[in-house]
Amino acid sequence: MPKTLPEVFIIESLTFDDEKQDLFEGRILSDILRKNDKEPIYYYIRTQKELVEVLKLFEESRYRYLHISCHGGKTSMETTLDSIPFDELGDILRPHLKYKRLFLSACNMVNNTLARHIMQGGKCHSIIGPFKPVYFNESAIFWASFYHLMFNENESSMRLKDLMGCIKKLNLLYNIPLNYYTISKQHKQGYSYRKVTARSRS
């Protein structure tokens, strides 16, 4: 397994209206991580072409965690100017996610269709993100809290047990429903699935 660094690489893309309202969640998250002695890398993009190029920089960075903050739906990811269907998005992301984790701050995107296109035939460790619409302020606070707790628990890795414990605790506070897909040799499709909501206790 190639050596990776336990740092967060953030890619963000918003609508023009979001830009006017200064709703840069990814930028806020980057600032908070820096204040916690981490070394995040942040890029703002507006097109699919830029996404492809920035992912090359993600690969070069050897960072272990990719965080994408954007708009999305049940079948596509939205950049400022482009809509990227999940089949294309899977082809774009999959080669860059071997032995890495993907965190998506995007309403409705994290579902079985996305997991299938990214995780089948690949070696992405996990995908975590909301499966329902989330307000900007709730999302920004949730992800800042998530990374703070995870890195405070272990600066060098994110273990399955710690991940599940963290997102369950945060859901009791913020009630942001998440889907969690993780690589699994025991499942035919190559990954397992868990839904985490505020009522989850198992």
C-alpha cells in the first residue's frame, strides 16, 4: 500500500449565488483545520475540467482524505458550470481514491448509485456524506467538529470503529443523516453500507 499522509485535501464548487453570499464551507473548514495544526490543501473550482486537473494535484499530494464540498443530486455532482453524471464522476474519481477516504458535503449525493460507480472495481476505503438536504451553517459546523474529533482521537489514521463512533455522536447533536459506504471483501458488490441518523444506536 502506498504511503499516504493523514491530511485533508478540499475541493469546493458553488453556484454564483452562493459565491455572492460568501457560503464557502470548504474554505472555512480549511481555516479551522489550519488552526488545529493540520496542513489542508484547498482548491476552488467551477468546471469539470478543473476538477480533473485538481485531482492530479490531490494525487501528487499523497493526502489520504479527499473532501468535496459542492451541490449535487441523486444522480449527479454539480460544479458552478457543469453537471457531472455519476458514471462520469466515478471514472474521474476512482483512479485517485485507492487506499483513501472520500468525504462529500453535498446534499443527496451519497447513495448506492454513487458508491457503485466509485467503489466497485476500485480500492477507495470509504465514502461518507449526507443523503438529505443540509443547511450551510449545519454542514460547516458538522464537518469542522468531525475532523476535530477524529484527529484528536488519532492524528495518523481514521479507524472504522472511531469513524462510526464519531458520526453517531455528532448526529445526536446536529441530526445530519449520513450514508457510510466502506470497502468490504465479504460483500459481493465490494463494499458495505450503513445509514447513520440521530436515532441510530447500533
